[in-house]
Amino acid sequence: MTEYLSELAQGLKPYVPGEQPSDRQYIKLNTNENPYGPSHQVKLAIEEEIGSLRLYPDPDCVALRDRVAAYYGVSRENVFVGNGSDEVLAFAFPAFFTSGTVLFPNITYSFYPVYSDLFKTKYMEIPLKEDFSIDPADYCGFGTAGEMPDDQADGMHEGRIRGILIPNPNAPTGKCLAPEAVEQIVKANRDKVVLIDEAYIDFGGVSAVGLTERYENLLVVMTLSKSRALAGLRVGFAIGGKKLIDGLNAVKNSFNSYTVDRLALAGAAAAIEDGRYFMQTRDMIIATRERVAAALCDIGFKVVPSQANFVFISHPTVRAQAIFEELRGMGILVRYFNKPLIDNYLRVTIGTDEEMDRFLSAVREIAALR
Ligand SMILES: Cc1ncc(COP(=O)(O)O)c(C=O)c1O
């Protein structure tokens, strides 16, 4: 039989996102979406932009980059905008990591190994500590040349270490590194690109953006999908030194000039502008998270302390997969990862108070039956 697919395509194991089912109405706590929806200003800005849709968007995203730059106190040349932070992360691989090895935690965002395979980048997974925290020392001490230590240089992983990729807070654990720990890693790896994926930083962590001025090897990636409630619009951005931003632009402009459309540019700029709505909804999510975490502990769950818009939980007697399936039957979707080390955990997105009360009654019922 003729094989039409390239060897690369034949070998790919694509990322599987959390489901977006349409068979019935669910309480959706499975993809870390924001329950409150975008600011009214976003809706107005998008409506206004519809009249210009016959025109291509600005390929350099200048107006949005200026808005992001002003918000974070950096310059336009330090900002790159992409079609969701997934795209920014994807561009980072050919821009910085190919022909070497990238390090990331063994429990983390499952897109990282997928990008590594797509862009033929080797990777080495660094184990989390038993409490799911990241030890910054594990990412230091690779030497100035970034050579792989001899005992770890096997056929799969050998090669110069070109980069480090860490989500902060980490997903799916929700655990956060202190800014000093991030700086320790960035400082110890000045000859490698250190990419901090801050998709969830607004829910309790301290951003590393302030370090980008001092460390030209640091790239901070953020998204408007979570704290700005724009998952459906697909906008993410990176902040870093000009050299790194130029690298991302070189890749993007060799792939597609217009990755971010007019509606997305307009809506994202309005979302950044509406600081009041952002803070209000973020604070509501944090308050709900703390309330839900305490209630889950009362029911008997182990709850990993979270600085994100989700909690990572495990029950001492009822298996996570069973809880996941029972909740699904009751119309509540959470995320279950059938993977080593975390196959008895569930990741539960923080929804509205009403949604979380329904979730809590459901798990109370499930736990009481065992
Ligand atoms: C750690 C992390 N990084 C990046 C993303 C991608 O976000 P988006 O492409 O919606 O900006 C996600 C999405 O869930 C995530 O969990």
C-alpha cells in the first residue's frame, strides 16, 4: 500500500485536549476555562472591528503589543503575540531548542513532549519532588557549556542542553515557584533559553516578567485564555529580550504572516485595557478556589495547594478514574490523566460558586457511597 504520510507524520502522537462535548449540557470543569466570560469592553471592541474584516490584520500586531508592553512596563520590541500561547510555545521550539535537548518537569503540560517530537527536539524530564514541587537546584549545575552529564547521555537524550521549559504555576499540579527560585534557574543557565510558561500566573503567583530586563535568556509566555476569559479568541504572548523576540518573529514569518486575526487583536487589546473587570473576576475565582479546597479537605480529599484556577485532588479510597466517570454521568466534567504518578488524581477547574457547589455535592455523594 502506498504510504502518503511522511515518516515524521507517521510517528506523531498528537496532544489530546480536554473534551468539548455537545451531546448534553455539562458543568465544564475540565479545561481551565474562565467561568465568567470576557469583559463587556471586549464584546464592544470585537463588534466594532467586524466592519474591517475585509482587510488583513496587522501582521506585526503593533497596537496589541503596545498595550501589553504598557501593562507590563516593557517596550514593544520585547513583546511577541501569537494565536494562543500554544502557538507561541510551538514557535519557541524551532526558534531556540532544535538540535539540542530541552529540560522540563516529568509532570507538566502534556503539549511539551508533543512539540519536542514535532520539531525533533530531544527532551529530558526532570522529576518533581514527592510533594509535586519543583526543586530549582535540579535545573542548575549543568555547566556553562550545557553539556548533558555523562550518566544521563543516552541515545535518546544526548546533546547540548539548549533550553529549560517550566510552567509557573505548574500544570496540572497548580504549584508555584517563588520569583527567587525562577531567578536562580535563569541565572544558572545564561547560555540557555529559559522559558517560563505563565498561563496561570494571575491566580496567585508572581510573574517573572520583571526579570526579563536583566536576563536576556529569559522568555515569559502568557495567555489571555485563563484570567482574561478569552480561550475561544486564541491570543497569547511572550515577553523577553529583543534577541528572543526576533527569533520568534523569524519562525512566525516563515510560517504564516497573519496568525492573529482582527477580531482577536481588537478583543485582546480591550481585555488588557479593562483592568477592573480582570481583577474582579480573578479575585472571585481565587476566593472560590480557597473555599472549594477547604470543602474538599473536609470531604477527605488530598488537595495540592494551588496558585492556579484549578485544584489537583486525590481521594484516599475512591479511585480518581471512578470519580471522573461518575461525575461525567452526573453531567460534571473534570480532567483525568491516565498517566504514571498522577493516575489517581483529578484536575478540577474552578467554576462559578454555583457550579462548584454542585460539584461538591456530587463528590460528597460519591465519597459517601464507598
Ligand atoms: C501550562 C499551559 N500552557 C499553555 C496553555 C495554552 O493556552 P492557550 O493556547 O489557550 O493560550 C495551557 C492551556 O491549558 C496550559 O495549561
